[in-house]
Amino acid sequence: MIENVWYPCSLAAQKLGLKDNQLSELREYVYFKPGIHWKSSPLGELKPWSPKAIYNVNACKKVINKYNLFKVNKIAA
């Protein structure tokens, strides 16, 4: 069975052990690349629409682990 790896921000953040704003910051600061780590999801929205980002949790996890992102925050907490 194929697992869904694309999740909305709040659920992706929860699965990655992050806060919503941390996940958005990684996208804004170009750690996450469009089409690989995140994409826009216009589902259920009428035009003109402001799509919300959905995230590929597996791809995001690889980047977070590769660059040791947020490890300092977890140790300090």
C-alpha cells in the first residue's frame, strides 16, 4: 500500500516534531524546494485562490536531518 506523504502545514509540522512557523521558515529560507519538499494545494478553493502549501514529510525529514536543523532547540528544551 502506498502511503500519502503530502500533508498540510499543521499535520506535517506535527509529524516532523516542529511548529507550523518553523516549517514555513524552512520553506521561506530555501531549505525546501518547490515540487520536491512542498507544493501549492488549491483543493476546495475557488478562484481567485490563495493556495496553502502542503509538504512531503519524507523529503522534508531528509533535509532536516542532513543539516541538523532544530537539533539545538530540542537539546535546550
